[in-house]
Amino acid sequence: MSLFASGNQTVGPYLHIGLEWLTTRDIAGKGIKGERVAIAGRLLDGDGNGVNDGLIEIWQANAEGKYAHPEDPQKKPLEKGWRGFGRIPTDAKGGFRFSTIKPGRVPGPGGVLQAPHLVVTVFMRGMLKHLMTRIYFADEPGANAEDPVLKLVPAPRRATLIPKKKGRTLEWNVILQGKNETVFFDY
Amino acid sequence: MKKIVGYRRPHPGTQPAYNYPPYRSTQKRCPTQPLVLPPQTLSEITGPIFGHGDVKPTDHDLTRQHKGDPIGERIVVTGRVLDENGRSVPNTLIEVWQANSSGRYPHRTDQHNAPIDPNFSGAGRTVTDAEGRYRFITIRPGEYPWRNHFNAWRPAHIHFSLFGQAFLTRMVTQMYFPGDPLLPYDPMFTCIENEAARNRLVSVFDWESTIPEQALGYRFDIVLRGREETPMEKMP
């Protein structure tokens, strides 16, 4: 049988009504092992204005590089209470902030390990289908250099996927258009 | 590690483009650089798992969330969540949100001068059963104006958010009502080029799920992305 998937539609301006209940400020609760990181930034439109009716979602492995999903075949420990999902709506200025743990490396195509990364989806009014991107980590230059996904990104644009250290926070902006436009993936 | 069995690419014309000028807000919010097409990896073919423990048994009934009954026509919305291979997607979270019967959302940014219904919040959630079926009880949402173009009105709709079994099956869509005269004027609806794909977003009246003397039934089946290859052991 071959059906085609239903069409995506925008979340619209009132997304909070249906989606806010699952807001996750801290993806890694108490007792979850790993290096704590706080990531904050803004979602910016083509005029550089903050998008106040947007939302990002995060999917990630734990510090061992294991996903809480039955299709992850790796024999690695998974803590009870670890889901690895976060949902963060933007505020009135388009800002978002969440904390988590830095994930471990997970297998990639051809047995090459991927660099530690978070998978990110971006939703907002004015977007008919969500965008997908990734967050990598600046303190992993070796792993980043051999990452099979990052390698496909034109070198001058790779920096858009790597947050910059700003005090105790990692600053990462989602820039929809123009100079420093964030790299988005289509799978 | 065994080879990743990926998810199918969309059939041309069945998904909206990021840049769709008739929906004005896409202009400043669509990427202008080409998207990068990486291989699907373990990171994308996995995704968050939600279960029946994540929702309350009453979350699917939007008419029972306050002291009184909401104003409007009660309806039952049922359907199945399938994948492109026609298989059920069981135990998957569905979130819905919608306007009240007068076309108003209880949201700080909704300025439409239609009344708020103190007995209707307009949000619900449920998890599909073992056969991928779901059921919501709600009231029929009203149409409402928006500022996209002169005299623009959104057809009646319910927003649906689904996860499926992978982050690649994540989808947010909208359900419309059969015979709505506003559909051909609505850029959200017309953004999907393929007519059959567009019509998949329109629910059908369903006599069998209609509750006598209580509520009309509408059926809305949702198809999520399916696997590229079929693992043999799962063949029926």
C-alpha cells in the first residue's frame, strides 16, 4: 500500500493553547548524569525581529549517546526518567532558554560516530511546515570535524549550528533569513 | 549497527512550500538559502515516546473541562493515524487546539471581537489505541477573520499535532469541515498543490460515530510518513 502523508500546516498564532502544557525548561531532570548546559537565544525573522509566536523542540541522546527509543540498538545505560525531549515556546521578544545535558556521541552512517548534537525542530505562525536543524558544541572540534552531517554543510555556514559561549550560557540564535541564516536540513 | 531504514521523501505537491506568497507571513519567515539534505541517522529515526500515562482520561473531551457546558454544536471527531504503508500508528500522542464556537481563541493576542466562552479552553490531547484510533469530543469551531488579505476569513478548523514513531514523522496539520465555502479562499488550504492531498485535510461526516441526540460525528484520518523499506518480519 502506498498512501501519501497528510499535508503539514502552520501552528498559527495561538499555538500556545494546545502546546504549552508540554513546555520543558530542563530536559535533564534530577539524577540524570552528564555535563549541564544552558542554551539560550532568539528566533529572528527576515527583518531581524523576534518571533513571539514560535516554538522549538529538542530531541537528544543521553550523556552515553543512547536514545530513549526502542529502535536504538546500542547496549548502553538509560536512566529512568530520561526522555530526551524538550519543547520551548518563544517569549514576547522571540527569546528562548532551556537547560539540558550535553549528549554523548551516537552512531552515524557507515559506522562513523556523529559529534554530540541536539536535533531541533522549529515551528511558528507564518511557517507552513516546521524546519529541522541541529545544535553542535564548540568544545568538540575533533568530533565536529568528522561529523557526517556537519561535513555536508558549506564550511562558512557551519558556525550557525554551533552556539557561542556567553558567560555560563551557550548562545544560539535561529536566524530565518539573511546574513548568518541558520542552516536547515531536509530529510 | 544494522542499516537504518529511513522514511520516505514526500510525494511532489503534497506538502506546502516554505515560501508561499499568498500566505503573507511566510515572506519573512521562510529560509532563503537551500536546505541541506543529509542522510537520515539514528537521531532522526528515533523520537520521543509518549504514552497513556502522559494524558488524563478526560483530556480528549473539550466539553468537560469547566463547570458549565460550552456554547456551540457538540461534535465527535474520530479517526485513525496511519503511515504511508497503511499501517496503524498505535500509542502516539495527538494534541489539538481550536477556536470556540464564535471563532475566538482565549489567547492574549486574539483581538477578534467575538465572545470568549468561559466554559471552553479549546485544547485537548489523547493517545491512539493499539489500532491507531483516536476520539475527541468538542464543539464545532467558528470561522474567524484574519489580516492576511482584504476580507480574509479562516475556514473552521482544528489544529492537530502528532509525533508518530520518529522525529521525522513529527507533524502539525489542520482539520477542516466538509462543504466549508471558505476553503478555496484560504491560503493555508490552497498551499497544498495536489488536490487529493488538499482534500485529505477535510474531515467527512460520519454517521456511525454520530451520537444519537447528542453530537454529529466527523472522521479525520491522518497519514504520517512511512518507512522506505518494509522489514520482512512485519509483513502481514
